[in-house]
Amino acid sequence: MFRFLPLNGYQSRGWLNLVQSGGQSDSPTAQEKAKLRRQFRETRGRLSQEALAQGQPWGAMHIVQLKNFLSVALAAENPGARAQSWPKTVAAYWPIGSELNLLQNEATPQWRLPHAEPNGTLNWFAWSENVKTWPRDKKGLPIAPSDVEIQPYVDSSGGWLVLTPCLAVDAKGTRLGYGGGYYDRFLAMYGAKLLTAACIPRECYSETLLLPKEEHDIPVDLIVTESDVKIVSHEVFKKKLLLLSC
């Protein structure tokens, strides 16, 4: 199903990554997801502590893998164009707890961070180094000042790469999220025009066992670990790459 792509062979105002408590049911699937969330949260926490003890940047290698992979893919798609290593817009998220820090080194004003609205939708604002100095809420998330412009995604703004937060992902691209459903709602509306990637520790990639999936769960297009990038559907990836290379 996947093509293996090693690095050397490129062929508050709210934030989404909060754990949501509302809207969950007592269905067997929901109970199974809750159990898996605890397990993968413990695994990720252990791995992040090990990386910290070894002085390794937590999440930096994932961005290196993804950037190199997309650089080659974009160049192959549009060989006559100026070298392009990133899409024009990258939607990331502010890391909390043991989440991978994907904002290291590469983040620019072309990157976006999510703002979760009370009605369950996602809006976005531009990354700025000032985010690091904002006050934090009780979850440790930055509180956006009132003068920060927060905007909805616009269909015509295509060409986004969306880095989706999650605790685990399986070989079909099914994410184990935090239970809020914000990204699933967002991707249900706009996912056909967005390239999505789940960046996770290798131990949180379920290669042989499938995660529980509900009707509203939207799979990602790419799975990024510290050692490789996997394509879930080559057909879908090629279509979305055309949008990124425009």
C-alpha cells in the first residue's frame, strides 16, 4: 500500500490540540478510542522524555523528513519552476504536553496556527515569533491578543499543507485524535484541496493493526515519522500535489 521513502532515497481563544471532553459517547468505539488515547499518550510521553534526556530536538527530524520529501516531489511535478521545498501555506499547531514541536526552525509568517471557535469550526492566524511571549491559559496554550487577525480558510486559497495533531495513526491514514473533532469537520469541508500529514513518533504508527474508525473520521494523506514518509494513496497524493505546485 505504501512506498517507503527514506531520507537518502527520495523518490484563551482556543487552540485545536486541546483535549475535548464534550461530544463523546459511551459507544464501544468511543470507549476503545479512550483506552488507546491513554496508551499512546503514555508512549509519547515516555519517548519525549527520552529525547529530552538525550538532548534531541523533539519533532525537528519529522520536519526534515517532510521538507526533503516534498522538495523532491514538487520539483518532479514542476521541473521547470523555481525550486520549492514547502507549500505557500503550512498549517501547524502549538505543541502542548508531549506533542512534537513542529515549529522549530522552519516556521515563518506563511505558517498558520489554529483557533478553535465555540461553534466547532477552525479559523487560522499567521505564525509570529511573538507567540512565544503571549500569556498562557491553564492548559499552557498561548492566548492570542485582541489585535491578532484570525481568519477562516477560504476555498480559493488552496495549496495548504495541514499538519494534523494526533496521538497515533494507522496504515490507512486513520488518526487517533483528541476527541474534539475539529480537524475532521474542517477536513470534511475542505480536505479535497488540502494535503494533510500526521507527524508522529515511529512507535505511534500502527502499521499492522487498524485504529478504530468512525464515519466522521477523515484519513490523512501522509504519515511522517522520524525515519520516513509514507503515502496513504498515491492517486490522491498526486492530485493534491498539483495544487501545492501552483
